[in-house]
Amino acid sequence: MGVESVSRTIQFILAPAVMISACAIILGGILGRFAAINDRLRNQAHERLDLIRSSQMGTADVLVVERIREIDAQVPDLMHRFKLLHDAILILYCAMLAFILTMLVIALALQVESVMASLAALAIFLIGTGILALSIALTIAEMRTSQRAVIYEVQQISSLKY
């Protein structure tokens, strides 16, 4: 194997490496959203437990009951968003795995000079790209639903009389 062959192999492998980097950048953003929703779910569960505990001690008022209703209304939506992002993260890792596999198949194809291996590398790369697109679509779906929770909470609080 000569220097030209090694250089050519590295050049062909760079495209999937760039896609892996893009996946890592996207993953960072999705993980941030996932962590925020995780924290929000845990906080609401803890708040609900505290409110129920206080109501059982006889200190429940109309606002406590209203807040429990708000939490009960928001949790299913948050769980849906949590699942969408969870699936997007898992799928994104699968895309990264496909791009890594593409790199290995490209190296193999160049070494054995196989048309079938080259076509396999292209197919795996395209599958990885499709998987990446699916992950982004799930993230878009989550973002579309995220505004509902904010709108709901603001409307509920705005409707309270003082």
C-alpha cells in the first residue's frame, strides 16, 4: 500500500467523519433539551407530591388544587416530548454508528477494490443520512409541541383572580 493509496483512503473516509461531527453537534442540542424536560418532569412530580402532602395536612386551598390540576394537565405532554427526544437521541446514535460503519466499509472497499463493497458503503451512508433525518424530524415534532406547555401554563396563571 503506497502513500497515494493511504491518502485516497483517508479522503474518502472524511465525508462520514464530517457527518459524525454534525451528529455530535446536533446531539449536544437535543441532550440539552432532553435534560431540561427531565428536570421539569422531576420537579413537577416533586411539587405535586408536596402539594398533596400539604393538602392532607389540611392546608389545601383553591390555588393548591388548581396547581395540582395544572401539573396533571402538563405531565402527559411533557412525557410525550420526553419520549420524542429519547427516541431522537437513540436514532441519532444509530446514525453515528452507520457513519462509523461507512468509514470501515469504505476502507475495506478501497483495499480490496470491490464494487460491491463500494455500493455497500454508499448504501450505509445513505441509510445513516436517512436515520439522521428521522432524528431531526422527531426533534422538530418535539419543538412544535413544546409551546403548548408554555401557552397552557401562562393562560392558566393569567386566568387566576386575585
